[in-house]
Amino acid sequence: MSIQDKVVWDGDVDKRLAFVRALGLDCVAIDLPDGPREGAAIDLSTLESATRFFKQAKATVAGHGMELRSVMATSGFAEIKRGVTGRDEKIAFIINAIQAMGAAGIPILAYNFKLLMSKHLRSQPTQGRGGASYISFDYEAYLKNPAPPVVPPISEEKL
């Protein structure tokens, strides 16, 4: 069994890595930023800068006795999902990240679609054991009160 946790890749990374290693972690995941930012700790604006970053990050994590096994793209990227202005730049950013991860030998890109996080695609919560509430989606209830359309609309062909 391996134990993994996410490490934020800004500021004093070595201090964070030393701390999580002391807690017994074997593997580290880092968050993929949702787009290029001026002066960011992670530069994925070109394939070369992305490859350089991931190879260095993997070596830094290995220097602390752990493995950089996962990159998490769990937020942002709404432009890609909705097909709006900025979509092509975000797709290029993701492609740089994926190719650079491969070059660095990082095997996992984690992505959350988060469909049920949309307030428009939830029904009343379902009650579970011990009074727990679960996120639910009731298609029949949705048909009575459908979500507003995506703006701008995306044609079936483009989708």
C-alpha cells in the first residue's frame, strides 16, 4: 500500500516535502494550475518549460524519498468545457502538461468532471444510513425543471 497526498507547489516546497515525508507519505500529487499565470511557480506555457518543470519537480520529490506520481487537474478549465473564448489556449496548456508528464515519467493525470457539483444538476438530497445526506440526481425531476442552456450554445456537431 502507498500513501499519497497533494502538495502545493509554491513557496517553500522543500519544507512541505520534508513535512509530508515525516508523516510517512510514499507518493506526492501536485495541482495543475488552470492556466498560465505571470510569475507562477509552475510554467506550462510551452512544452519545453513544462518538461523542464516536471522533470525538476520529480527530482525534487525523489530527493525527499518519495515519488511524484500524480498531477491533479481538478479545477478551472471552464473555457474547454463550454467552448468559449480562451478554449484553444487552455487545450494547448493541457497538451503541454500531458506531454511533459510523459517525458518526465509521471503516470497519472487526475481530473474531476464534477457534474453533480452544479446546482442545476442536483435533485433533493437522498437520505442514507445514519441520517447522512447524499448528492443526488433525479432525471424525472430534472425534466420538470431543466438546467438553463449553456451560453453560448454549442452545436451538436461541435460538441
